[in-house]
Amino acid sequence: MVERYRRSRGKQRLLGNHQKCWVWGRNTVCEILSADRWIPLELRLAESLPDTEIETAVTRARCHAVKLHRSPNSELHSLCHSHEHQGYVAKMPPYPWLGDEHLSELLKNVSGAGLFVVCDRIQDPYNFGAMIRSGDALGVDAFVVGASHQTGVTSLVTRCSAGAVAHAKLINVQDLSGAVSCLRRQDIRVIGTTRDGSQSLHAADFRGPTALVVGNEGVGIDPSLLAQCDSLVHIPQSGHVGSLNASVASGILMYEAARQQATGGQHQHGNPA
């Protein structure tokens, strides 16, 4: 179950338990600090970091009144159980999801055509984090995420996104089918992404406001969501493996949608397979 975070003056709430509340890596931690949205509870920097890096991190931490410690590498290894922290470790509260009430407001303020990704029970944290990273790079306006049978924003998801979760608009909804209905009422075309989709990516038109529905890694898109899709798109393949994983497939689709919306160009002609 995805959990929403609200600040309180009581006992500090954490991203998972004490062992799972730490995120690490230079890019990930620096993106979190620069985003001014998901504020760390504590920042640990390796004593061995160059002075210029420490000064930059200290300045950002002070802006948010984040508690900061200089620590030996061995202590950072112990906290995150990894040698890949690059001297940056942050203790995080639960992720500040946007709720159902934010969806309608967001739709009113989207500039340009609008591009959304609907995540239907994405359970692999590597997939979810990579999808968010791609979406941030390609200008996705928001991810609409169901509250059940869906991985939340964990330390692993955060690191797989390279900190993009701190910038992305992630909307956690109790009723994913209802959220898709809301998108459709705003004249947003809903396109499902399935291996058996009747329309090839080469023939798809993403130029108008678009929501891409990405289904569960094992069973695909739920029938209640499939019924609401205006079209079903597949990615032509010529290799031996029957399908792409969710993050790769969604990245290809997001790129093509963003390309068409940015250029206003026609869809590409190619192999209609």
C-alpha cells in the first residue's frame, strides 16, 4: 500500500524502517536537496569528499535546516550496507505523494499538449524508478499511480530514478479506473501499451493530450482500464524475446510521445508490424 506523508511535530516518521530509510549516491542525494520538495531528515557526508562538494552540500542543507554530519566512509558503509554511496547518504521521511485531489487541479494547469503515465500495479522497484527517471527526462507532466498492488517510493526506487522522484509529480489515487475516467473527461486520449495492441507505435499519433497506461509486469493492464483505452499500441520487435520490460517499453513510448508533442510532427511511417 502506498503511503502519503504529512509533516507532524511528533515522532519522526521514516521511509520504511530504520534500515530502509537511507538513500545514497551523489546524484540522487544532490537532486533531492535541489528539488526543495522531499526534505531529508539528516544528511551524512564522507570526510574524504573534496571541500568544494562539501561546501555545496552544506549550503543546500542549511537552506532546509537539514541536520548534517561529517562521517568516515566506514560509518556510511554501515548505514546503507553498500560501498556505492560516493560519500553521500541521506535519512528520508516517507515520500510526499500528491493525492487524488491534486489530479483535477493539475489538469487545469498543464501547459502544452500534456503527457501523463498511468502505472497499473508496477511491482518491480527497478522498473518503477527507471520509468520515473525517463519521465522526468522527457517532460512527463505526472505519473498517476494506484494505491494497491503497487511498489511505493522506496530507497531502491529513489536510487533507480537517480533522484528524479524528488522532481516528478507522482499522484497516488485510490481508484485508478476513476482517475482514468477523469483524464478522459478532460479530453486526454488514453493509450494502452500491450504486446498485442492492434496499432503499431509507428502508426500511433501522440500529438494531442495523451495518457499512456503501463500494465503490471506479469499480467498487463487490468481489464477495467483496458476498456477505457481509446487505442492499444504495441512496439514492433524483431528479436527472439517476446516482450520488453515495463521500464524499457514505457521509455520508448514516452520518447515518441514527447517527440511528437515537441515537434508537432506527424507520426513516423515505418514497418506496420
